Amino acid sequence: MTEPRPDAPSDPCREIGSIAAGLRARLEGESRAGLAAVRRATPAEVEAAKNAPKCGMRSAECGMNGNGRLSHSALRTPHSAPDSAEAARASPEAVAGALKHELAAHVHPAVRTLDLFEFGSAEAENVNRDEALARIAAEVAVCDRCRELAASRTHTVPGQGSPHAKLVFVGEGPGEEEDRQGLAFVGRAGELLTKMIEAIALAREQVFICNIIKCRPPANRTPMPDEASNCMPYLMRQLEIIRPKVICALGGTAAKWLLQTHDGITRLRGRFYPYRGAQLMPTFHPAYVLRNYTPDTRRKVYDDLLKVKAAMDEAK
Ligand code: SF4
């Protein structure tokens, strides 16, 4: 599909709302997958969280309004965050509120690695990864969070590969062939990805391959921000189950959504970014490589993949 031209959300309030929604979905998803016990807040705790002071600022200065929503001024004004530990004792909802507040205080236009949780929680150790991934695929198969995509897709494409992969490739979204077969990276770009994997002495069966979104956008257009926000919780749950050592983001859309940055792939590629206990390497999307099949482009991708392999070997 077309090389991603990611459009990160431009409205910070909406973006923070998406993060909070993703966090909520993730906690609920983890609970369903048996990864974490999510205790519902008692009515008294919810009431206490609502009435608690949101930060050390005077109310006129604080961007958090009575409904716990953030104003634009808050997003621009760094200030002290509430005591997360105290919130953690209160309820998961209060924790989500505290994290939202902290994120709002530190929003930065450059890379913001949302390192809220690390992969590899103790609870995840005992999960049957095949079953947990199959459960996500089953949810994806009936998902209609994005009405347009749900109406136009032939198949959902949750991703495939080893549940124990040390390396996960994340692309933008399914193309025509992927939509037809229900498998990620099986078109021309997929063939090139196979060669890229083999170039570092691995096989497709040893890695996991998936996308930011699980349904093909019409005419292979770039996913809309709300579509990516809708679908990211599925990807986060997959990564939590697989717990890779290295994640390779293929192309600008995947890199930008994973790292929450506005920077382009040319600037991002070639180095690692810490990502929830794993290392994330952005590189060019195979579709871009096919369109720019020059020695220089191929050399850059190969260099990136060599670094990926070295990081995998080091993490053994
Ligand atoms: S793209 Fe993801 S969130 Fe949107 S309908 Fe498909 S599976 Fe659901």
C-alpha cells in the first residue's frame, strides 16, 4: 500500500482523550485476557477521585475541569502532577486520571514514548499466548469500531506469526491482497519483507507480523487518526502477550503512532527507541523500498535490520 503519510491528531484534548480511552480499553482487554486483574472502583472511590484536588495549582490555573477533562491551556502549561502512588491505591480509574494528567503536563511535539507500562508483567507469564492471540483475533473479526472500514473490508487482518517471537514487525494496515487473504504482508511488499527477514538469518515463522490497523482502508488510503486510535488497543494487547525484545516499525505511520511523534520516517529510522521494556527500530516500509529501489535505500534498510538482529541476539 502507499507509503504512510501519518497524520497525528492535531487536537491535543482529543489526543489525550484517545490515550485515556486506549488505556481503559487496554486495562479491560488485559483483564479479559487474564493478564491483569482490573478491580472496578467502588462508588465511594469514584466519588473521592472526582472531588480530589487534581494538582498543586490553584483551580483557576489548573486545566482539569470538574469532569476531569483537560483544557487547552493545561496542555500548554507544565505543572506538578498529582500523587500517582496515592491514586494507585484508590482505583484503576484514578490511576488513568493521574496518568492522563501527567501526560498532559508533559506533552511535547517531538517523540513522546508512552512508556506507561513495560511488557512482561508477572501476570503475563502464565498466559497461553496462542489462546490469548486467538481471542484478540476473534474480537477483531467482529469489530466495527470504524464503520467505514468494517463495511468495506473482506477480511480482518489481525496479524500472524510466532506467539513467542522476539521480533515483531508492525506495518501500517492491510492492502488489497492482505484484505483478500486475511493475512498481513502477503502482497508484493510482503514478499520483500520475507526477503528482509531472511537477510538477517530469520524465517517468517520466527517473527510476528501485524499492522497498526486490522482492516483495509478503502483504496489503501492512510488510516485516519480515529481509526488508528480505535485499533491501537488490539496491537498493544498483542504486544503485551508476545512480549518481544525488539519491535520494527515499518514506515512512517507505524513509527509515528507507536512513538506518538510528528517526526518523519527519514528522521526517525536507524536508531532504537525504548518502548515498554523493548527496543523499537523504525525503518522504511517495504512498499516504499519497492518504489525507491535504489542501492542507498536498500543499504539503509539492511543496516537497520542488522541492528535489529544484533539487539535480538544481545537480548537472549
Ligand atoms: S480497523 Fe481495527 S478498530 Fe477499526 S474496525 Fe477494524 S479491527 Fe475494528
